[in-house]
Amino acid sequence: MCIDLNVNLPTLVSFLLLYSLKTGCIVILIWTLLRSLSLLIFFILAMVDTFLPVSLPLTAMLMAKRPPDDDHYFPVFTGHLIMIITESFLFIFSIVLGSGLYSRNPFRIGQYVVCRFFCWISETTFLSMLCIVHLHLIGWYLVFLMVIILEFYNFIVVYSYYMDLMEEFQEREQEERQKEKAKFIAAVTARPDCELGLNEVRVGRDSKAPNGKEMLCTTL
């Protein structure tokens, strides 16, 4: 059993009231690639520094060594792991967005829109959880959470450009269908004339054949 769920979101006409939506999508693509890669590296280093006895030189400069409480050990581990998976998916689908922008393929951009929506929900949920259960890095988590909440505007920009491309795609499909329909009607209307011409030729041949036989009999 399949259920079609249609969600209508507000769309924009321009990016930051000055630039086109495509320009905004290119800027958002570069920003999302850099941001997702940065958060991916951060959470990998934070997970290594928090749950392993060995500290890396880079993590020692960014954060002090302090293990989480025993009551919050599993939530912190789960939050870090899900954030790593989420940022990995976001980085991969950002590449899909780049290919969709290059080829003007609305379906690839639509795949990114779906992935970005669920990644946004995952990021806001688990960063909020980490702010509660892992106070050691609450400053970093709050900065990331503020940036990610503001990125919902980026989602609306990409969604607006996706809707514009879908409208153009549907218009092209309608034009192609109308052309095919016109060709089919022209072929159907021209077919009786062709059949009538063939029937006349056949009748002419049949009428000529007996005359030839009669002439042969008379000569004999």
C-alpha cells in the first residue's frame, strides 16, 4: 500500500533579495560541503577524545580531556555516532546537488531536498540532546545548533529552485505530448487518403486485366 504525501512549503523568488536562486544554490552547495565536512571531522575527533584513553594533539588544543558521566555515557556515544552518520549523508547528497545543478536535473535536486530535510531534523534533535547530556562541549554544540537552525533558509532556497525546475519540466512534457498528439492526428487523417489512392490503383489494374485477355483472344 502506497501513500502519497504532498507538503507545500513557501517558495522564494530570489536569494537574499538580490541574486538568482541558482546562484544561491551554488553558494549553499559550497557552504554545505565545507560545513558538513568540518562537523564530520569535529565529531570524529570528539568521539575519539571522549571515549578513547589516548588524546590527539589537535583535540587537546580544542577541548580538555573529560569523560562523560556514567549515566550519560550511552546518550553521548549515540549522539556522536548519529551526527557522524548524518554529516556523511549530507556530504554525499551535497555532491548529488552539485550534479543536479550542473545538469539542471530536478530529480537529483529533489533527492537532496529530501535528504536535507531529514538531516536537518536529525541535527537539531541530537545536538539539542548533546547540549543537555554533554555539558563539557556545550559551547561547540550551541554554536553548531544556531548555525544549523539558520540553515533552514538554505533549505527553502534549494526547494524553491527545485519547484521552478519541476514547473519547467512539466511544461516541456506537456509541449512534447501536444506535439506527439498533433503528429498522431495528422497521421490518422492522412491515412484514409492513402488507402483511397491504393484502392483506385487496384481498381484500375483489375479493370485493365480483362481488356488484355479479350485482345489476346481476338488476335487468336
